Amino acid sequence: MQLRILPPFASLLGLVLALLCAAPAGAQLFETKATQAFMIDVDTGTVLFAKDPDKPIPPASMAKLMTMEVVFNALKAKRITLDDTFVVSENAWRTGGAPSGTSTMFAKLKSEVRVEDLIQGVTVQAANDGCIVLAEGMAGSEANFAAQMTDRARQLGLSKSTFVNSTGLPADGQQTTVRELKM
């Protein structure tokens, strides 16, 4: 008789445990003071947590990553080489160099810097002057380069990211979202 009672009891106990374990999964178990957040499982792409993920935010130094994407894409397409040199303009020197008080590689005004060295300056030192020198050297002006950055963002599926400079320094109209930062 005990054998007949045990299987139904075990099934009931299993059902109760499953319900108890599943109940918290439906509730939000994570809180953050961040105004925006987006967390995914890297293996499956499953969204684990989202808080206002499509609200536009300034890209800050994420713009430097897009700058590097455009540079590496140009290297791959052989539009530039690592040995090409670009001149440090007064704009690059003042806006992103030592006088700016921002992150810099301290490139000297009117000096010529190799693309390879500019890449190192941007990736290691987050050099704003390096970003601007690359932008001006590759596209004639930082505004033209920013348009290329936005075009490249669209090619990569970033429909809401818009760039107006290569550095991520504050600028009207420059934006991304935390959802697009994961791409």
C-alpha cells in the first residue's frame, strides 16, 4: 500500500517544488540605479534584463570604437595602410590634444603621424587628438568622417546611433542606445 501512496505524493511534491522555484523567475530579481541597462546571455542572445534600452544617450568613448571600426574597415579594403601618415592639424591639436585637457596622445602640432601610431594612441590612450587626425586624414574633415561613422553604423544594423564627431566628446545630435552598444 505504501508503494501506491508514494508515487502520487512524490509527483505532488515535485509539482509544488517546481512552482515554488518558478515563481521568483517571473518577478524582477534585479534592481539598478542606472537609468538605462541592457543585459543579454551571450550564448543565446536571450534578454536577461532591460531598463529603457532604446532611450538615446551620448556615446562618449563608444564613438572611438566606431572610429576604429571605420579605420579597420578602410585598412581591410586597402584604402589606407598602416604606414600612411596624417598631419596633426590645429583643430586636432586644440580640440583633442594637450591644450584640450582631455585624453590625448600629445601629438605635436603640424607633425606627421603614421596610421599605426594613431591607432595605438586611440586604442591604448583613448586619444582624442588621434581620433581627429585619423578623421581629417581619411575624410578631409571630422564632419565628413562622422557621416562615414553613421553610415557604417547603419551597415552594422545600428539604426539609432548617430555620430557627429570621432571622439565621443559632447555634441548635439550625437547618440546611441544601450541596446545598440551590445552590437
